[in-house]
Amino acid sequence: MRLVATLLVLLWLAGCNAERDDAVTDEPAGFAGLGAEAEGFAQAQPGTLLRFPEDHGPHPDYRIEWWYLTANLEDERGEPVGLQWTLFRQGLTAPDERPEPSPWAADQLWMAHMAVSRGESHWVAERFARSHSARDDGQAGARAQPFQAWLDDWQLVSRIEDPGADTFAELALSAHQADDRGGFGYDLALTAEGPLVLHGESGFSQKSADGQGSMYYSQPFWRIGGEVTLDGETRQVSGRGWLDREWSSQLLGPEQEGWDWFSLHLESGHKLMAFQLRGGGEGGGDYRAGTWIAPDGEPTALGPDEIDMTPHETRRVAGRDVPTRWRLEVPPAGLDLIVEAPHAERWMATSVPYWEGEVIAFDAENGEVLGEGYLEMTGY
């Protein structure tokens, strides 16, 4: 089944490329095709009311979606451990073109990534599956209540049995991958210690000056504990995590070639999400936005003129020059930070490659450590 799904992914990508080549050879479509037109799919737009628990589940009328967890952990020896788990959904056909459910019909593709980092080492795995939007019992999928998101035995599921309770508030994450060194993976318990946070305009996150965007909320208050296995050795870990939920049909403008995205847990109890899309801003510049989150979870949306990101140092990673040290300024929050990746080898050599890894935030003036988090960079 996984081989079939992989072939479907390759055929779909080839078909998309062929369609673009046959239409307008030089037509830009943004990073990984996320700026391509999505005729027939629902569009993310301001004024869309988010509803819970329904929005923890899938949105098959939209073309793209993900459940995205990163975590800054520490093992029993005091050594930092970074962790990522992501489930991506891709709609193959618009809602009014879907085939009838059958064992051979699929209108959704699923891709899952897992990664664990410790020191200079970085373990990565990827899986694929397919499903039909009318069913939620396949090889991969998601459901809202009780919450569950899975691909094979990689799964993020509720630990709350009461169907009347908020089953998204306590989750269990399990994912393991065999290899010739003893395997790697994790079994973790997640407990929310704060509220969900809606980004942008009540959950609509604008991504370019011309209005492209996504529906976007986060749970940035996870307290995490459990076990991580690396090369067959299992250690106890604990720390904090950040889970993003995002769905759209045309996430980017066609000229946007990638992004730089930060999620930071600050020692003050505040949290920061900030991103820039390279291209798509006023006058052809970059488009920036973010959210300043108070310790009680109250969000303040940050506009393009309230964030400044400047790369200060690049490292050679996987044959690419990747910025791993940044100056990040947010004047409304009184922040002037240096954000640095202590280890550059965090390249995700997956079907769509990108950089994803742990970072430390320092006060730009005196060098004091102010927090930690994750940085994602695409299009390099």
C-alpha cells in the first residue's frame, strides 16, 4: 500500500508539472507548488469562524493541510533533544470531482515526517499513504473527536476517554522507525498548559500583500514527557512543545519561493511566532507577520512593519548555504534577539526537502539566553 501511495505522489507531481509545462512554461507556482491555482477547492479567507473540536479534524474541501509538532526536550542526562512530527494532507481532486469510495479510489494523499535531533546527529524518516475523504478508517487520516491523526502506526491520539471532554487537551504521540543501527522514535505524553492561539485575523493568517493566506491556529503550551529511542537506546525526556494546525488551498502567492518561520518559548512566559515569505510583499519585497503571545495565551497579531528578520550567518548544509543565525526584532514586544541554531545539520532530506531544527534566542545587546524554540526554512 505504501508503494502504491508513493507512486501516486510521483504521478501526481509529474502530472502537475506537465500541466504547468503545457500551459505556460515560465508560470511561477511558489515553493513546492503552494502558489498554484486551486480551482474548485475552498479558499481560506478572513471572516471564517473557527470551531472546536471540529477544526482539529481534517478539511478535505481545502487542498492542503497539516498537523505539525515540534518540541524542545532534555533527556535524563541533561542533554538537549529536538523532535518533530508532521502529518500532511493533500487533496487530489476538487470536492465536486471526487470519485465514489472504493478500495481503489483515493482523493487524498498523506505524507508524514518524523525527526529526532541530538548533538550533531539528526534522524529523519518519511512515509506516504492515501485515503478517500468519505472515510476515516484508512491507512492514514484524522478525526476531530476523539482526536486522532495517524499514518500507519505513527499516530497522535487523545489520552482522554470521555467523549464530552476536550479530547485535544491531552495527547499521546508514538512513532518508530527501524534502521540498521537499532532504530529510532518516541513515545510521549502531551498535556496542554494553556489555551489554543488563533493567528492573524481570528485565525486567518495572511501570507502575501495580495491577500493569499491560510486558516492557522496553534497549541504552543504543551508540556511533554516520555521516552525517546536513538540507535536502539531509550532515554527519558521532558520539555515543551508547539503544535501548528494550518489549512488552505493556495497558501502562497506564485512569486513566493520559500519561507523562514520561528516559534519561540521565552523565559518570561511569552511566546512568539514569526515568519517571512520571501517575495509577495509590497513592492516585491518579503512579506512578514507573526503573533506575540502573552503567558495567559492572549495573542497580539503582528503586521509586516512590526517584524524585522536579518540573516547574520550562513552554514553549508546539504550542499546549500542556509542561514542559521538571525537578528529578529519585534519593537511592539520590546524584542531584539539573536536567534541561533546550535547545530546546523538539521536538513530534512525528504521528498520536499527543507531545514527544521532547534534554536536558542539571545538578547542581542548582552547575550543573555532568553528562550528556545524551532526554526523552519524552505526554498534554499
